[in-house]
Amino acid sequence: MTAGQTPRAEGLAAWQQVYSVLTHPRCINCHTATGFPQQGDDRHRHSFNVVRGQAGMGVPAFTCATCHQRTNADSTGVPGAPGWHLAPLSMQWQDAREQIMPSPAVCRAVTDRSKNHNLDGAGLLKHHEEEPLVLWAFQPGRGLDGLPRSVPPLTHAEFVGATRAWVEAGIPCPAR
């Protein structure tokens, strides 16, 4: 093994950390298998009958940007980040019954370049480091009740570190 290489076992352990973030409600609510976004820690259907639309950005005259601006609006409870939209259906991390998919299935989806906008390991790491909606998950603001929204089980720095270790191990996926 050369310097900087991560053994497969360590890569799989790092993937499990990544998976714990990807399947937190801050992420899974937009990585749905449904024709609509979900919201809240209970992952209920989005208010106002919001629907996915063809591009995952809502429908004409009622796009995501109608309500979701570039930053959180804590006074109203509306979350915000640049480019607010649903993940493409190719990046769904739940099944048709809205159950979170198991770790191997999510890993296969994330690493399948035909589904993930052709991102290799370095591209996935950059996505986790810089994508505004990923960054938002770690600073999700306050809900309508004024209380802070829950955050993923890792900090952003820990998430990026786990992603880096997973990438350095060759982006291994669990067998089952």
C-alpha cells in the first residue's frame, strides 16, 4: 500500500459514516422516489401540494424558488440555499414505499456515473465539500416553530473527512 491509500475496510467504515448523513432527513427529503419533496424529521409530504415537475424544480408558476430563496428565512421558517431543487430521481435514496434504501443500494446509486452526473470519486468529494444544498444540510436554519432544524449526525468537516477516506479507498460499496 502506498502513502495516502486507505484500506478497503477503512473505506467501508467511512462509507457508513457518509451513509449516515445521506439518509438523514435533511438529505433524504429531497432525494425522494416520489413526485414531491418531503419535509421535517418525519419526512412528511411537502406543504401546499408542491410537486417535483419535470426538472425537479417544481412546476411553472410554482417553482421551488417561489418560496426557497438563497438563504434561510428563519422569520418564516422557509429554508433556503442557492439553486434549491429536488435531486434527480436517479439519485433517490428511498424506495417506492418511501423507505430508506439500504447502504449497498445507496452506495451503488451514488457511485454509478450514469446516474450521478458522471462524478468520479474526486467529483463526489467536491460535491460534498462545495454544493450549496449539501452545505445547507449542516446549517438548515429554524423551522416555522422557531426551533432549530435537526442536523446530520456528523459535522460538515467530519462528513467531508469520511468522504475523503472513502474516496481514497476507491469508493468501495458494501456487498449487502
